[in-house]
Amino acid sequence: MKNKKKMYSRFLTIALAFLFSVLISSPAQASDVEESEKKAVVFLLDASGSMTGNDPNRYAIDSIAQLIYTLPTNYEVGFVAYNSDVCTLQGFLGNSQRNRIMDAADSVEYKGYSNAGAGLDAAVGMLESAAADEREIILLSDGEIFMEDEETTSQSQKAYQSASARAVQDHIRIHVIGLGKEMEDTANSIFQAAEDTGGCVYYAPQALEIQAAIDSITESQLNIRQMTASIVDAGESREKAAIDMPFAHADTVRVLLTSDSSIQNVKTNFTAENARQTTGERYSLIEIKKPKGDTLNISFDGMPGSQVRITLIPEYQVLSKVEVSYEDTIPDEEGEVYYEREAEIACTFYDAENESVRLWTEEYFHYSRLTFVTENGKEEKTIEEGRIICKENVTESAVKHISFVCDAFPANVLWISDVEIALEGPPLIPVEEPKEPPYGLYGMAVIAVLFLILILLLLLKNGRPRNTYAPEEPYRPAPGKSSYVGKLNLYITRTRSGYDVSPLSYDLFRLPSNRVISIEEILANCGVREIFEGAGGIYLSSGQGRSIILTNQSDCCIMKSGEILMKGKSYQLFTESKVDIAFEDEMSELTFQYKDLKPSEMH
């Protein structure tokens, strides 16, 4: 009877409730898309004479290019250089005019004294008038404030402290990169501005290491998502690279080539609405609008012996849509007059300019995370097949406002629409009128029960049926924050079927840093058709220091160097680590070894 009531209620209410909720849900339409959150960055460069010794090849200028061409479209960029006074000042420019920043930077000459007070005052002044939600200064300097005499040096120091205090008041963060031997001591007064404003301090002993500091600032401080697609060792002949690009429906994808030597004759082949290319001495940027395919072919001439890094920086403008369905059940407690109702809220994501294009269905985004924000709080959700699903109990009709936070997402989301949906409260349980007992039905029910008893007796006689319920999937651990490197060499030493399997190799460095992968998934990707019981409960994730993390959620016997890896525990594996696995069927066995790779091997 309870099942009949449940089915009756569900068929009676789900159509009307679903239609009602969809009609009054109000995702933002493409025509109503708001502007994305505005951000502003000023690159402040010490152009004093001492830089000729610490940066003779002008790598600092290349670092400016690397920074400004990595920044997403919603950033405005300014540039200030100083020596004895402010020698170059370029006001804020939008995305399409960033080449003018490079023109200004290329014209800078290293000469004169170091008047950091005047430089920081100019940079802070630019940001004070900027209409931006986030404001940052990146200062590159190779030494203390130093002028022609003590008086002017003192004046510059006071101006530097005053500008730093204004930055604190206006919530402007200052990040300082110290270049050269003189900046090895982080107690240097130039670094004080970073400490005062909540910024970060970086030390680059040599000019070639400025790029690593810029990488850290863009990823860790500005939270800009980028993917290293390839590192190419340049030779005598022209280099060609076919890049897998999992951002086929992005609003914009920047492809940035950087090197410590010159890059020339960059050619590309891809499908997109349009694109533009900007080329410098040691960098080249291809900005692709609305890419259509999943492969990008690049060719270029590099200096023999140099390395060229190819980085992808995707960005999206996103329209969210929501659907709701209900499941109603009769309460266990007697006397209740309303059904118990559970709502399933499914959110899917589309291109803001073309809502027929669904986003994030590519494998690259599987298991990526978004934060689901309602008036009840925040909850991190995993994307599967381009959607996230939330379930909640509904006790009364209410309008729910849903927004999304993309801080942990592996791409730059410049704007994502909020949605509102009206949840219908549970319906009344129908009251049944007393009826004459259906004696005919009672007789039929008795016959049916006797028939079922006979069938059960026959089944018991011939043996109990095997339980076919699938085991619950093991708990998948949280992803790591570091990049994968290296590969796995796999040796299947014994199988249940008795067939031999040749040694296998699986490239870990191709995985995104937020991907958690099981041994079962690795074997499937390698084309192994054998079943290894428990392989789905052994997980690998990225770890710090070029390591990987093994988490055992299975009942397999796993050993490393004579140590048993316990169930429910995680273990850090470094390169050359060897792990032996005896699977749950007590027959299948596998050994894998974690190997490091040189950058030239990561193609």
C-alpha cells in the first residue's frame, strides 16, 4: 500500500511541480550578462644602473611580457619604471592594447640611481583611481633605495613608506621580487611593502629565475589557472607540436610560448572564430577567440639547446541553468498529513553568448570542483558530465538563490550567473474513503502468496541465488595541489585468466593537478581488459616535491619495500618507488614503479 501511495503521489505531482519550477526559475540570459569582476595590476620595474649587471640580457622585460599576456581579459595593466626618478609611466590598458605596455617596457634603459619611493608613489597613485575589485603591484628590484646623497635617499625612503601606507589603506597588495645577491636578505627595506600590504616576497638570485617568481605570483597570488601543455627542446630543425586542447568551447584561450632564447617564425593551425598573435624576442602569444577544435598545431624556430614552454590559459563566461525534480514518500510516523519530499537540483553550464553550447563536458573537467552557495551556506560539489547535483529535503515552499564560487576550478571563470529556483512544498497525503472490503481481491492475494511460497521453496531447494548487488564505490580522496610529473611502469605478473600481459607505461604528467585516478582507471586507459578486484579502491593523486600520493581504500595486499600499505591510509611515493599489489581475488598480481622524466621527455 505504501508503494502504491508513493507512486500515485509521484506521478500526480512531479509533472506539475517540475513544470512550475522550470517556468519560474530565472537564470541570467546572455543578453543580461553582467561585466566580469574588474582587476588591475601595475608592474613596477627598478631601472637603475645596477640592473645592467644583474640583468644584462633584460630578462626582466620578458617577465613583464609573460605576466601581462597571462592575465585574463578582465585585467587592466599598467607599467611604471624608475631610476633617479620615474622614467616610464604607462597608464592602464585593456586586453587588446597590451602590446603598448611592451613597447613602453622595451624602451626602458638601465641607468641612474634607485628612487623606489617615487616609483611606488606613482604605482599606488595609478591604482587609487582604478575602478577595480582587486588591485595588485608587482615590484621587481635589485637593491635598496639609493640616491646621489643622504638627503635625497632619505626623502625617497619616506616616500616609499608613505606610498606603502596608502596601499594598506586602499587594500592594494604589493608583491616584491628581489633580484641579485644584494636582495638575498629579505630584511631589506624594499621587502617591507609586501609585509605591510599582505603581499608576498620572492627571491631570484639570477635573472633567469624571475620567470619562476612570475609563475608563482600568477598562480598562487592572482589565482590564474594555466596548463603547461608541452615543453619542447629546440634543435637544429624547425619544431612542431600537436597540442591537445581540452577547452574547445572556452570564451578565450591564450597560448603563450616562452623561452630563455629567441623564438622565431611561430605558425599555428587551429579552428576558431578569430585570433590574434603578438610576438617578442623570447615569447609569442596566440589569443584564440571561441576555439572550435580540440587540437592546436604549432611550429616555430628555436635556438638549439634551449627549451620552449607552451602554456594554455583558458577563460570562460558562463550561463548557469537549473532543473529540479521531486521524490515524495509517505512518512513512517502515523498521523502525518504531508508527504516527505526530497528535491534534486541539477545545475548545468553553458556559454554566456551561445546558450546552446554546453560547457565542461570534456574529460579534463571530470571531478573538478565548484562551490555551491545558498542561504544555508557553502558546499563544494564535483562536476560530472558538465553538471553538479544537490539534494535537499523540502518542508515548505521557498525561493532558493544559488551562486557559484570557482576558486578551485581548473580554468579562469570571469563571470558565472546566479540562478533562482522556486521549490514547491510537499503535497497533502490523500485521505481515502472507507470502502467495502474487496473479498475477491483477498482471495486472489492468498493464491498469489501461496504461489510465491512455492517458488521460494523451489529456489531454496536448488540453492540460493547469488547476490548481484555491486559493492559501494570506495571513498575517493581529495585531489592534490601540485602538478603531476613522471610516469608509471606497470608489470602484470599474474592474472586470473592466465594470459600474459606485456609491460605497460602510463604518463602521469599529462593529468591535471586536481585529478585523482585509480589503478583501475589507469589499467583501463592502457587497454587492459582483465578484471583486477580492488583496483578501483587504490588511488593516486599529485604530491609535493615531484611525488605522488597512494591512498588505499581496498582490501588488496599492497607492499612497498617490505612495508604493508594499510587500508584507509595515504602514503607518499617518490621517484623510483616500487609497489607490489596482490588483488582481492588472491590470484592477480601487479607491480608498478614510479619514474621521473626529464622535461625533454614530457611530450
